[in-house]
Amino acid sequence: MELLLIHPFREGNGRVARILSVLMGLQAGLPSLYFDNLSGRRQQQYFAAVQAGLDRNYEPMAKLFSAVIERTLQIQGEQ
């Protein structure tokens, strides 16, 4: 969460955060996380979750990542 604030570039913060998330997921034994559902309405929820995280309320981000993990496992099962 804090990475999004300290990353030195105006653009690319989300990409770096997603890459690190994929790496942490792989280290935890998950397949490569699939972030396809973080667009449209979900993107607004993501921004709100980042804002909530600034106040140390990590529940919204935890819910979003749970959805990403569920979607990843669903896609993995379809292949």
C-alpha cells in the first residue's frame, strides 16, 4: 500500500504494485495473479481501497485481493 505513495514516478505505481503482488503470490504457492477484473467499477473500488489503506483500513484492499485470487484460481481451473 505504502509503495504506491513512495514510488518515485508519477506513472507506473500500479504496475509495480501488481508485479510485486504477483511475486508474493508466487512465493505463497499461487499461480500468477490475474488482474483482469480491476477495470471499470472495480478500478474505482481499487482507488477507494488505496485511500482507505492510507488510514490503515486494509479491509477493502483485502477484499479486492481475495476477488483477484478467486478469479485467478477459477481461470487456472478452466485451463
